[in-house]
Amino acid sequence: MREASGSVEGLLEVLDSAPDLIILSEEMPPLQAADLLVILRSAADAPIIVIGGGGDPEEIAALESGADSYVRRGASLRLLRTRADALLRRYPHLSSCVAPLGPAPTSIYLTATERRLLTCLSNHGGRPVSLQDLRAEVWGGRAGTDAVKYCLRRLRHKLEVELRGLELRCIRGVGYRLERTEALSATGGAAAGVNARPERMGVA
């Protein structure tokens, strides 16, 4: 088990350790809880439990932003453990994205959010998609602008480093679009498709 006292430290721990479960306090400055949930959901497929002291509005907001469960502060440790066990039973695997590049497909690991983001961009057929449209189509308008930009940066980095056949380009003042690079064209492959393939999740 790893602990973090703030949102930035917690995010770094998640990126470093790939945990099986994330338990998140509703108050972890400097990030707002909703933005932190969006970033965590992009960075990891692990289930997320939020512990908070709010009422129904706060619980609804946490669940809509990506939390899998909400436990109100003061609840018993037994309840928290039971929720954690139930979530772990529902998350038996992670998924990867397979992009066909010709005779030998290349696989890269993408989180569920990154797969939705890539699918959304692919569905627009190379046309730029505005930041607001991405927020609406991928997150239902609930994600903050900074959180969406963070997710786009992570996806762009993975495509550049691991795939080298697709490029996520920012068109200033317009939006974001996927472009095929020379490496992809040289293989004779068709436009990349997204296919989920289950893989076993490692234990942190």
C-alpha cells in the first residue's frame, strides 16, 4: 500500500505503481476533486473509491467524474473493505489498444479513457475536433479543460513513443486531429482501428 498527502503526489504514485485500487479523499489540494478523478481515470484503469463528507450532490458529482464508489466519511472500516473487495471482483483485467499497421500489428497500452478519446478522434475521419466537443463526447461535459488537455498530452506521448504511425496534432484555435505519419503510410496499412483485447492485470 502507498499513501500520498496531496493530489499531485497521489497522481505520481499512481503513475509509478499502477495500483489495483485507488482510495481518494474528496479534499486533496491543489486539484479539484472532479479534475483529479478525470486525470486518474485517464492514467489508470484501477477502480476508484472516494471518501467524502458531502451529501447526495457531492456523491453524484464524484460518480459522474469517474469514481466507482463513494463512501461517506465516518463509515466503518468494514464497509470500506467490503466496497473495495466488491470492486476488485469486477475489475479482473485491463485492456490494450491494437492499431493495425499492415502485416504485423503493433499493440500499445491505453486506459479506458484513452481508448474512448482515440475512438472519438478516429470517428471524425481526420477532421479537427474542438476541445469543447471532446469534453462533451468523451466526458459528457464533466471534465475540466486542464484535465482534458492532460489526457490529450498523455495520448499524444504514447502515440509518438510507442506507435509511431499516428500523430495527435493540435490545430491552434481549432482543435485536435489524428494524422497518419510516413511510418504508417510505408506499411501500406489502413487507417488505425481500435480493438479492445483483455489482458491480465498485474498486482502492484
